[in-house]
Amino acid sequence: MSEIKVKLVRSRIGIKPSQKKNLDALGLKRMQMVKTFKDNAAVRGMINKVQHLVEVTVS
């Protein structure tokens, strides 16, 4: 199964609480932080909620 890398590129300041919880669940707490996840529907859905804050690369 492929993996995806998610990088937080925009600030968490001023975002909705539900989006902040999503970033916490992904483990993205600081700017420029990168996490690797298995590519599945659950992770894709979480990323979709905060797509304006993150950058995704598929490897």
C-alpha cells in the first residue's frame, strides 16, 4: 500500500475548532511539520477537511 506525506504549510491560528481537532488527530501541531500515513479513505477524508492548510505528496 502506498504512503502519503502531509505537511502543515499554513498556520493553525484562527481556524475552526473542528479543523484544529483534525490537525491534532493527524499529529500536525507546528508549521512545516511532516507526517507519513498509509493511504486510505479515513486519512484522505481528514486531509480533505483541512486541504487549504496542508500540502500532500504521494510516495
